[in-house]
Amino acid sequence: MSEQDDAVHIETDAARGSVSHTGLRYVLGFSLAFAVIAMSAVWIIPALWG
């Protein structure tokens, strides 16, 4: 942390309190894709048989 001209500058990791992990992006992406596929199946399959 440093102070320059009455502004406080904090490193990104210190401000977040942790290190950002890229694996979380993949988990969220796969979860979103699964949710879209599952919701589409729930809508399409009964429409084909009904």
C-alpha cells in the first residue's frame, strides 16, 4: 500500500483478500451451459411428444 497525492493505492490481491483463480470461470461456464441444456430439454421433449 502506498500513498501519493492523498490517494491510497492498494495492490489487487491485497484489496480482494485472495488470489483470483481462473478455474472458477470454467465452473461458472459449464454450470451455465448445463442449465441452458437442461431447461431446453425440459421444454423441447414434452413439446415433441405432446
